[in-house]
Amino acid sequence: MNNFTRSLLALSCALALSACNKQETPEETAADVNAAKVEAQADVGDAANDAAVTAAEGNQDVAAAVADGNEAITDVAADANKDNAKALYDVAIAKADGEKKVAKEKCDALPTGQQSACNSTADAAYDTAKAAAKTELDAAEASAAAMKK
């Protein structure tokens, strides 16, 4: 059912985009913004749940290594940190995707002459958020690699 809802939302967004450069009514914009917010919250929630599972699994692996007296505890901890960093990256990207969708829906409410600049601003904010998430991921992966040496 959830996939059906997302597919329906994607189809409605595609149809809305086919009427590009037409200023939407405030009611249409409000409905689109609300739909984008709901989808974004669901995506971020899913990614956050996945991140929590990944973190729990990593903690279990580290605890098991400690309990077994495993000499490779540092390697297990490094792997857990790397997996956790990837999960947090996925959360950040899901959040950035959602924020971009909401911002672009709000752009549709503007007069056609302002929509291009608004969309460019939304794209720039998305690119910045994505780059920041990638920087954090790269730093965590470098830290994990250093732990293994």
C-alpha cells in the first residue's frame, strides 16, 4: 500500500510538472506542498529506522567481539562506525531530497518569471546539503580506515 501511495504521488508530481511554467493556485500549491512534506517525512522516517537498525547491529557486533575476547575488536568497531556513517548519510540524503521537493512545490506558487530562480535556489540548497553529507561520510570512512591500521 505504501508503494502504491508513493507511486501515485510520483505520478501526480509528473503530471504537475508537465504543466511547467504555469503559476498554481494557492490551493494547488498547498496540496502539493503537503503531499511533498508527507512523502519526505515518510522517507526520512524510513531512513532513520534503517540507521537505527544498522547502529544496533554494529553495537551487537562490537559487544559480541568484546565478549569473545576477540583481538580484532578495533576492526569490528571500525566496521560498525563505517556502517553507521553510511546509514546517517542515507538519512541526510532522504532529508535533503524531501526539502528539495517541498521547496520546488512552493516555487510553483510563484509567478512564472520567478519560478526559475526559485528552482535554482532549491537545487543549490540540495547540492549543498548533499555535499555536506558526503563530506561527513568521507570523514567517517577515513576514521574507520585509520582505526584498522
